[in-house]
Amino acid sequence: MTDSERYDDGQKPSRSAGRPEVGRRDFLKYAATASAVLAVAGVGVIAESITNGPNAPPEGAPTSFPRVLVGTLSQLHVNTPVSFNYPLDDEPNLLVDVGQAAEGGVGPNKSIVAFSNICQHLGCVYDFVPPDGAPPCNSDYKAAEAMGYCCCHGSQYNFLEDGKVVGGPAPHPVPMVTLEIDSAGNIYATGMKPPVIYGKGPSGSSDVALDLTGGTVVGSVTT
């Protein structure tokens, strides 16, 4: 009997018999396994993207802030700022004795503070203004307390209250420098408080490790 005669009655050979069906099951099994592997790999890529996104510190970047001498108690005069660069050698900050206890202040009267001198709005360098003083760009303005005033767009930061925004378009407080004073009256910068310095990461980010990227850390030796 020929094959054509065998199936003339319309019956088909059983799909449960023969090697072609075994191959199909194996293929489906392998396909399912491959899909699972790809799915797990995809989750890994997403997790890596979140953890090591475009603003993450590059591999090998410094992970700790240097301890740098920035002034002395004898050098300071009330409401007269001293400029210094930190944590990178091209990033300006202001050290000032505001004459009264301030949030985060150090020294005998808890009145010595330091802040990044870079405005959180668009990165301009702002001016320090003492109480009852006026910024160079706005003689009609009178500061109620020691503050930073940015003449680019009018952002204002209260130096008595952790650099918080008290006027203008800045979206976040100006970052504060952490300070230590030794028994000899030397004042050291030891780190940065959040948010990150303008331009160092997503606006308002608390990942201060980003402040150490994009330049040379103060006190580092380059070859």
C-alpha cells in the first residue's frame, strides 16, 4: 500500500509519534529558556542604568573629601568673607563669620559657616551681602541678614539658615561646606552637604560624591 492510499481516508498520522514532534518540543523549551535569560539580562541592564547612570561618578573617581586648611579664627572678621576653592581646585566657596549662631555653624559662637559660591540657578558666582547691605547690582535692596545675592537673576540665600533660598529663581539651597576647627584655631573644610554643587549632577541631587568629579580635587597631585 502506498502512502497516498494509506491516508486517502482523511486520517492523518498521529503527531504524538515520530521524531519531528520531539524536535518541536525541544525548540520550544530552548526558546522559553532563552527568553527567560534575556529577560533577566534586561533587568540587569536596567538596574545598572539606574545605579550607574550618566551622572554616576566615573570608575576610579575619588570617593572621599579632602581635609583642607581654609582659614584661621584670627583671620576672620564678622561679615567679611574669605574665598577658597573646594572640593575641586576651580570651585569657589565663601567662608564667613556671620556674627551670630547659624545652622551648621562652628567656632566659639557657632557663627562660622561656608558655602559654595556658585548659584544653584544657572551657575553664576554670587555676592555676599552683610545685614543692611546691598548687592552691587541692586542698591535699593537691603539684606535682613547675612546672605548670598546673585546679580545674574536675583537668587538669594540665607547664610543663617543652611543656605536656604529666600528669593529669586534658584530651585535649591546653596550647598554648605562642612567645617572643623582644631585647638590652634585652624579652620578646615572636610566635605560638602547636599544638594550637589551646580552642574555636578541632577539638580537637587543628594549624591555629594558627584562634587568630586570633573576636575582636580584640592590637594591632589597630578602627573
